[in-house]
Amino acid sequence: MCAAALPGVAAAQDGKPNINPATVEACALIEIDAQRLACYDTAIQRSTPSTRQADAAAAQAKALAKQQRELDAPPADAPMGERFKHSAGAMFADDDYDAVRANAGKGSLLDSRWELAADSKLGVFQMRAYKPVYLLPAFWTSKKNETPSSPNPDNTVTVAQDLQSLEAKFQLSFKTKFVENVFGDNGDIWGAYTQSSRWQVYNGDASRPFRETNYEPEIMMVFRTNYEIGGWHGRLAGLSLNHQSNGRGDPLSRSWNRVIGQVGFDRENWAFVVRPWYRIPDGNDDDNPDIENYMGRGDATLTYSHDGHEFSLMGRHSLRGGDESHGALQASWGFPIDRNLRGHIEIFHGYGESLIDYNHKATYVGLGISLLEWY
């Protein structure tokens, strides 16, 4: 039996349940461990320390650990071997303060998404939200791409397609953890999958085809970090191997593979994630040899989450000048309508709204409903 089918339990936008159990016993019927625990916590009105308290405790533990190391340090005239042993031991110490430091950032936006704090980890193979999940019945473009092209002549359309400016778009995205705590109490390996489709559902004359579907599997290593820059807390660092393609034959085939770095910061209701990437060369059979100059060499996403509303702004750029200077901006807003029904608005301007449109510049506006947002 799924949690959403139980009285008082329904799915929320962050993948966690909205729970209002009548009794503690009702929680026992929930099969998913994380949701059952959340149900019990709600039933007994258990409160947890705030993120600010967790950060303060971690900072204090770090200071105490440093003080203890200084007290235990050998004198300056001690043998070099003894001093080296102390320095190495301090670097890899497993002391009483580690458990507190490992919970820095507990409850923050990035922690809620990536289970970074030691006590936030839910174990492996728990399905979680990754990117937003939505259905946009109205997705309009200012400029149709009826003859997709590429510098590779085998991937250039010569006969114009019959397309309409208004179509539908939907996206599915999820992730799960494969391995937890690769290095002590840190370092998790995640697998993710995202699929987004553009459907010419209103184009009856052309038999309502799916104009473009992008498939994006990904494997990621994510580490917890703990530092501060200008009031922003550095929460995570990661590295991923990413494949994206549209699964079509020539001349419509488009694909690329990337190694993506990731650094994440947050503060209160804000999160900021920067992702530079390196494209793995495809050789002579490249469907889109100039894709980096349009889809970019990195992106940055700023997200604000408060009271059920989630705003995000994504920007990416080729990081080149002149004729190779291209990029895109995307603004999204997820908002509550009624209980678990949420709305979603998306505005995109620039190059690469989808792979087939990687070198096509246009403005896109979408309106629909959301099941899951970023957080």
C-alpha cells in the first residue's frame, strides 16, 4: 500500500509526505521507511534543531577539535617523525567531534535534496525527486524550428516539417542513491534519469507527433562540504557523468556526453548551484559538433523556496566571445493552487531549449501543473 493511499498521507512537492495521522498506529501501515519515520515524528510532534543551530554546533565542534589538537601537539623540538604523525592523525582523525560536524547544514535546502548531513541520510534505493516534474498543456514558441540543422551534413533537415507554435511539454525526473558514505560518513553515489517531451498534440493535420523527446541518464558522486563565503554556506561538491540524447536517427539525431562538476551553496530559503562541464568528444560521427557554443560550457541556477512557492532562474553560456557567444535564460515558478495541486510556469529565452533546437534561438512560454519542484 502506498503512503498516498492512506488517510492523512499525501505526496508533497519535495517527495516527502504531507502527513496528518489520526493515530500513531496509522503510521505503521506506511511501507517506505523514510515516510513512516516522518509520520511518527509528526504524530508525536517531534521537533528538530534548525539549520542555524546545526551550523553553530558544527562550528563549535570544529573549534573545540582544533583546540584539542593544539593541546595534544608535540613540542617544537620533538622529533620530526613524532610531529608528522600528529599532523597526519589530525587530518584523518575520527574523534568525538566528527559526529556533530557531520550534521552541519542539516535541514537546509541542499541537505533536503541531497541528504548531505549524517543524520539526514535515508539509505540506498529510496526514490527521490531530482529535477521538476510537470505537465504543461500550453507550451508556446516565438519561432518554430522546421528545418533543424547541424554542421554535420548528415544531420541537416532539407524538407521543412509541419509544426505548430503551440504544443504540450512534460518532464519526468527522479534519482536514487546507489552507495552511501563511500568515504567514512561522506560521499554518496547517485543515479538519476530525466525525460522531457515536446508533443504537437494540437497538430491534427500532422497526426499529433512527439516533436522531440530528450533522455538524460546520469551517475553522480556528491560530497558534503562545510564552509562559508559572504553569508552563503558551501554545502556540496559533486562530479557526474551525463549522457543526453533524443534517440532519433539521422538527420534528426542529436546527442552528447559530459563530465559535470557541481558546487552548491544555500542560505535560509535560497540555494545556488554552479555546474561547469567538459564535453567528451564524439569523434567523426558527431551529430552536433558545435553544441558547446550554443548549449554552453556550464550553467548556474538560483532557487528561492518559501511557503509552497518555488522560483528558479537558470543561466548558461558558451563562455566564448564573438560568433561563439551564445546562451540561455530560464525562469520557473511553482506555486500552490489547492492542497497538493500545484501550478507551474516556465519562460525560456535563448538557444537549446531541447537538443533538436540546440542552435535555434527562440522564446518559449509554458503553463501547466506541477507534481514535484526542486525542493
